[in-house]
Amino acid sequence: QVQLVESGGGLVQAGGSLRLSCAASGRTFSDYAMGWFRQDPGKEREFVAEISGAGLSKYYADSVKGRFTISRDSAKNTIYLQMNSLKPEDSAVYYCNARRGIGPQYEYRYWGQGTQVTVSS
């Protein structure tokens, strides 16, 4: 079992920045690829970014490339999502997740409770 706790959401003006954190516990941190999805009310949950267990591979949705950066700190069992140049369309609940590897054969098995990000225009 992996427990995930997100933090760092809030209200920010367009063009501003926020950094989300997701603290993991329960299993060996480096065994899991971890990432972020987001969901706006009335819309499907969408992929934002993912980082491999060793931190060597990173993937981003086209909509956030060049603006968001995912990273992980093994000493703190925590991943981060640095979000710059925020746009109103980035507003959503952001969810942290963990899975045993990257690829369609690996289920997004563990999820955090979500943290709200609101970007005002």
C-alpha cells in the first residue's frame, strides 16, 4: 500500500507560479513511477506529468510542456510539480498518483486526495 498526500494548491493570478508537493509513504519510493493528473468539474481527469522511479525519465502533457516541471526527492519521498506561467485553464483539482512502472501495462493504482489550483484571469 502506498499513501499519497498532496499540498501546495491555492489561488494565483494568471502568469503566476505554484509548486505542488506529494509526499509518499508505505513502500520503497524508488520502486514507483509517480505523476500528476488534474480534473476540472464536468471534465475527465487528464494526464499532466509523470516521472520514472529513478527520476531519469519525465513526460508531460502538451498543454503544460515548457511551463511545468516534475521532479522527485528520494531523501524526502516527495515529488513536486513546479507550475509557471499559469493560465486560467490550468485551474483544476490536481491529483498525485503512483504506479509500478511507466507504460500501458501498469495501472495507476494509488491516488492522493487532490489539491485545488485556481488561476484567476
